[in-house]
Amino acid sequence: MARSPKSFLGRAHPVADPRLPPGQYEESGFPVLSAEVTPRQSSDDWTMSVDGLVTETRSWTWDGLHDLPRSEYRGDIHCVTTWSKLGTSFGGVSLDVVLDAAGPLPEATHVVATSVTGYTTNLPLSHVRGGQAWLVWTHEEKALTREHGGPLRLLVPHLYFWKSAKWVTRLTLLDHDEPGFWERNGYHDLGDPWREQRYQGD
Ligand SMILES: Nc1nc2c(c(=O)[nH]1)N[C@H]1C(S)=C(S)[C@@H](COP(=O)(O)O)O[C@H]1N2
Ligand SMILES: [Mo]
């Protein structure tokens, strides 16, 4: 009797999607994770500033941001609570554009992103330059909803999603590292999902 092809081809476990970092599962929805109450501030009086160790502090209004060259991210996002959303998209402006406009001083090594709510997160400048980070206001072609950080959020998709500050209003360049909200509460300083840097000490 012929052996079932299953015994050759079947696998006890499905092969994990190579886009999933270790310990992550694919989530088809888009969960909301917020430490704060969603702010109500309207985009009409939104300002986005770049300050600290820069040649010139720069600020953009909502309209001003839309005059900058558009850039889109297509790919995956990874939350430290183990969900990953694969093959999604966000639109806005590359962080390189706003950083270049302000002109980081040579001694600048880190950046702290601040939300209108006071939420903060820290990033090495080397991880937000060179097409690795965005300021976004659309998700899958539609306006980013408030619960997901609209009108404006940071997007740093190669790091765990807590680095992507929702309702971002300010980037401050520093010559040293300064842990933000979750980093002071036990999360890893960098948060690389491929190295499973979830908590301090990982
Ligand atoms: N201002 C602010 N930004 C934030 C957070 C937050 O609580 N407040 N949570 C972070 C975390 S832990 C995650 S996983 C993502 C969640 O984004 P989402 O709610 O759009 O999925 O936002 C990040 N940015
Ligand atoms: Mo998260």
C-alpha cells in the first residue's frame, strides 16, 4: 500500500513566518496599547518640534508637515507583548527630513521623543537616521485614528513598538542616553525584537 504523501511532506508544526521575530505571533487585528487617556488635542493646533542639540530649533504646524516630501513604510511592527502585525503600511514623512532641517550637532548621540501626554521614549540617533523612522499620520491609506496615535505618531518599526510614541509633538537631541517612560519601568533601553530585548538585562 502506498504511503501517504503526508508522511513525507506533512510537518508536525507549521513553519513559522520568517518575518516573525523570536517569541512573536502574527496578529491580524491592531490592538490598542496606551498608558494614558487618549488626548483630544486637534490637528489644527498641533506642533511638531525638533530641539536640543541642533543648529536651529525647528517647528512644523499640521499644514507645514504636509508640505514636506511624503514617505511610506510598508512592513511589519512588533509589540513587546508578543503580537506582530505583518505587511501593514503607514504614511507621513521620513524622520531624516525633519532632523536634517534642524541640523543635529556633531555631539548629538540620542533622541528623546515626547508625546503631548508626557509619554517619553529614548532612541540612539543611529537607529532613527537613514530611513529607519517616520512621523506618520496615515495607516493603510486612512487617517491614523486617535487611539493609534493620531493625529501624529512616531514610527520606528525595526524596534519594539513602545518606541513608536503616539501623539508625538517633540524630538529632543541629546549628547547622552536618557531612559523614557517604559525604559525607566523595566523595559530594555534599545528594544531590538530580533535580539528579544524586551526587558532590562535581556
Ligand atoms: N504616547 C504613547 N505612546 C505609545 C504608548 C503609550 O502608552 N503612550 N504605548 C506604546 C506601546 S507599548 C505600544 S505596543 C504602541 C501601541 O500602539 P497602538 O496602540 O497603535 O497599537 O504604542 C507605543 N506608543
Ligand atoms: Mo507595547
